[in-house]
Amino acid sequence: MSGEGEKFIVALDVGTTKLKSLVFDQNLQIRGEATAQIKLEYEKPGWVEINPDYLWEQVNYIIKSAVKNAGISPSHLRGVSISTQRSSFMCWDTNNNINLHNIICWKDLRADTLVRKWNSSLYLKSFRLGCKFLYGLTRKKRYLAGSVLRMMNEQVVMRLLWVLQNVPDIQEKLNKNQIRFGTLDTFLIYKFTDGENHVTDYSNAAPTGFFDPFENNWASWALQMFSIPSSILPTIVPSVGNHFGYCRIFPEKNIPILCVLADQSASMFGSTSFHRGNVKVTLGTGAFLDVNTGKKPHASVNGIYPLVGWKYDSELVYIAEGNSKDNGLIVDWGKTIGLYDNVEDSSKIASSVPNSNGVYFVPGFNGLQAPYNDPSATAGFIGVNPKTVKAHMVRALLESLAFRVQQLLNVLQTETDFTFDCVRYDMGNF
């Protein structure tokens, strides 16, 4: 077996549809890898779930397979790093470690009624009005952000509220302090450490909807507003360090978990977007545009959200993010309706015509995000005429994805003083 005298790290990436594990040597060369599909379950219309037991089995399998494929012993591993999809979560009973429900994916829409109810509620309208008044008095950015606060399905908060209201016996267990909540990073750390560590990092806490980026902690006002008990929440820790515990899946050695990041934060770091004003775009299941805003969170009135990129020692880096939910889904849909036989052919077909001949596509299967922020928007072709051919529709379809990213970039250019000399991009899994 190779690897004698060498040092290695094993990385785990948990996407929306795929798992991947890589083994890197000390020269950052990939020495082994393994992948697996994540099986999404659709028990009811609008529900999107992942079986936690199956996911845990797959995580074990691909990490061990990557190490095996690298031809090394686990004893040569010096650390584990984890990046995960954000805002997918679950709750479990600490008395017996039994899962109370499946992992509820960020794409899940079961709480849509709650989202609509809260967004139109007198309570939230009063909250926005109060924040607007306080911003006028203080000019503090946190109040500007609060003045346009809206609930969204992809945030954890409404889906967690649904769980607290609908899962059988959960209130009784809450009263006994038996419930623990965790996004995917927290769940995996809890499993890796045999239940010793209930923690999350700042980048995974930030998108939940009950984290205050201006205070860098769980938002006491949100917990009170939505009646979420703080006792179920993990401790928030820096993204890098020895505080995550040890991965205990190898009999030969316990491996320290040294780094945990949310997917888009990991993408920012991996693209070397270390400096204020650096921007990157990730095109995967959704399209995400993130800009490094340095030491201060960005407050937006157009649907750009202040998040945490990472925290390393005393350095905390903020990012501002806009997204378009429909990206990979639209490309796959084009194949489904027969615009092309293979996704790989779509670019060639689109390039076969000089333009879309006045045809446009609205990429709104899941509404339109910033700057429109219209969850009721729908998708469709506009401008179809007797001279329209399939290639025009394919070109319009692909151009719509680029237009959405450009719109997000325009918003950030309007709201900030960044020049954006270059835009880094990477591809997610879809």
C-alpha cells in the first residue's frame, strides 16, 4: 500500500443530487476519488426529502472508497473537510438518536402556506415598518435589511416551523429537552463523532433565516418571533479548527474534522475570492452569484442576501448573494420536451442560429428571485412567431440563464461600489 511518509486529507462534498469524496496529497494532487447519487424522495406534492440513514451509508461508502482508490491506509489521513448543500435539515431525538423525520431538502415546498401567511401577516408588516422607522433614525444597515424582510421556502425557518407544528409527539419531546436540530453539516458531524458534537459553522448557520449576520449569532428576535427554542440549536463555531471533533468511521484511526463550509462559501474560497469585491458565479441546480463584501454584511432592498463566507481564527468574511433557482432544471427540461436529445447538444444547436429571432424564455419554474422577488412568476416562451424554429427556442432557453446572472450582477453593481474586474465561475452538480 502506497502513502508511506506522506500526508493526506479527505474531502467530502454533499450536493443536492450528488456526493463526492476526494483524497488530496500534500501537493494538493488528487490521489483518489469516489462519487454517488443522492436519492431525492417525493412522498407528497411539493415535498423533497432525503433518507438520512441511506445518506449516512452513502457518505461512509464514498469516503472509504476514495481512500481505497488512493491506495493508502486511513492512518495516513491528517484531516477531514466537509462542504454541504445549505438549508437542508432534520431533527432527531437525543434520547435514542432516532430521526424524527427525513432530511427536508432546501427545494421542499411543504411550508409554502406558512411562507405566504407570514409574509402577509400584520406581525411581519409591523416588523418591517418598525425597522424602516429605526433605519431612518439610526441609518444602521441591519434595520435596512429588516425593512424588506420576507420569508422564503428555501430558508430553513418556515420548514422548521412546519416540523414543530406537525411532527407527532415533538412538543412533548421539546418539553423534555430531547430534540436537536441540524443542517446537513451538523447532522454529519454528529454522526461522525458518535453524537459527541452538536455544532455548525457560520456559513451554514447564516442562510437558515434565524441567524443575524449583523450580530453574528442566532437571532434572538427571530427565535422569539417564530417560537423556535434555542435549546435545539447547535453551537456556532469557526469554519476551521479543532472544535468539530473526530471522524470515527475508520477502525484504524480517528481522523480530525478540520474544516466545514457551506457549498457556496466553499466555492468562493476555492475560486480564491479572498478579497473584498471578488465575485464568482456557480451554475448548478440553481445559479448563485456571490461577492466578497469583506468585514461588513451587505444590506439590500432588492433581494440580495447578507451571508457569512467563512470564519477563520479572528477573521470573519461576509458575502452577498443573489440566486436564480432554475438553472440545471431548465437545461434538463429542454431535453424533456424534445428540444434536444442530449444536454451536450444544446450549445451546438443554439449556436447554429445568429440570434433567437425575437424569442425569449422566462426562467420562472420556481418564481423569479432578485431583483423581481416574485414567487408567483411562471416560466414560458415569449415572442414565438411563424419563423421560429427549434434552434431559436434552444438559444432563448440558454440565453435566459445568462440574462438572470447578468441581472444579479447589475443589482450588485447598483448597490455597491465594486468594479468587478473579472467574474470567476464554476459548475455545480445537476
